[in-house]
Amino acid sequence: MDVERRLANLEENMSIALGRLNAVHSLVVVVARQLPTDVAVRCASAAREAASRIEADLVASPLPESMILEMQRVINEGIMVLDAAAKAKQ
């Protein structure tokens, strides 16, 4: 397989993967906003606790820094959505 074709396949696969990831992210946000208040509060608390452990694992991992930063950003965004879901129903 020539380089141009391989690059085109990689770009297509990356687009598919990003599309799937964005769909899952959107679905999680919608679900989080529908949670009962007490569940949203518990989920936000658990996510905050898990974020610390995940961050420690990420720092020790060989993943690229850009990937680590994006994972941390998305986790924190999820926590913000859960917090907003908990506050909106109080």
C-alpha cells in the first residue's frame, strides 16, 4: 500500500474515531443532565475522586502530553456538567 493511500486510510479512520468519541461525549452530557439531583451529586463527587487517580496514572503513562491534557479537560468538563445538573434541580 502506498504512503498516500495509507495516509488517506488513517485520516478516514481518525474521522470515524473522533465522530464516535464526540457522539459518546454528547450522549453522556445529555444523560448527566437528566440524573436525579442526589445521583448527580454522588456522580460528581465520585468523578472528582477518580480524576485525581486518573491524573496520577496519566502523568506516569507514556501518552503524549496533548492527549493527557485533553483527557483531563474532558474529565473536568464532565464534572462541571454533573455539578450543573445537581444545582439546576435544587
